[in-house]
Amino acid sequence: KQTPSQEEIDEVVTRVLEEIQQKKQRRREDSVEEEVEVEAVRTWSTRCLVVHKRRVDRAVEVCLNLIFFRQRWKWPLVIKDARPIEDALRSGMHTVLPGRDRLGRRVVTYSAAALSSYRRPIGELQQMMCFLLERLVEEEQTQQVGVTFLVDLSGASLKTLRSLGLEDVRRGMDMLTDSFPCRLRAVYV
């Protein structure tokens, strides 16, 4: 059974909120971290529990990483409004294919050519990726079986890599370091 119990969810929410409060107190500044919506923490906690097979400690760690990552980069805890990243969504960099692969996973494409031609901040593309993954992990099946990435490197060049700033790389590494409840099950290049 992968569906977490209400007690498990409550435990993760409580521990996450306590850790956030302790972090504020350590910094002795109420304005350091924005207030987090308890309902958003509950949603993320539930997803973290499913993805990490009801391991409470792991769910707390990933949920905290997600919250602190979003706060560090001044992104909303839940990306509800796609208008600020509309250009990124239309860039063709990431596409969610209809249906699922033969193992039941959602398939997300990545196009390096779209990165080469994107003229706006790279952070918008990264936020767009989070937005897409948020929508995918609304499905419990995706939480359980994960996603597959299909990477198209045609159109990539060294010039593309030079367009990435240190801040973009740091943000990308933060995104990939246990700060989102989603299993990346396969990458095909």
C-alpha cells in the first residue's frame, strides 16, 4: 500500500512546519522566510510520502528542500499561475507527451534547440519545468511510477552552454538535488 495514512501526513506536516519555525528562530528574523500555506505543505507532504514509499524522514527532507528552494529563488510554493512563464511554456523546450510509456510513466521531452533560441531568463524555463512536473505529480500514478525524459540534443552547441550563467547552473542543481517529489525513472538521449 503506497497511499499514506492521515497520521503519516500529519507527522510530516508537523515536522516540516516545526523545522521552518526553527530556521526562522536561528536567523532571528521573522522576515527571512515567507509564511508557508499549511495546505500547500500538506499537499507536498502527501506527494513526498507517496514518492518515497511512506518513509517519513525522507518525505520531511524532500518537502523542506522544496520549500527552501522555492523561497531561495522567490518562486511560489505552488505554481498556480502560468502567465509569468507563458513564453517558456510556448518555447517547445519541454513537452509532456499524451499517454504513457509501456511502463505507465508520463513522458517529458527536452529540446536543446529550444534552449538555444530562448531569449528570456533561463530561470523561466526552469520554473516552467517545475510547473509541468507539479501538474504531472497531481496524478497518484505518476507519483508512484515516475516519469521518463526523452532528451533531444540536436541543435545544442557550446554557445548554448555559454548562455547559462552561474546562477542558472546553481538553480538547476538545486532543482535536481532532492527538492521535488518525483521519480525520474529513465532518461533517453
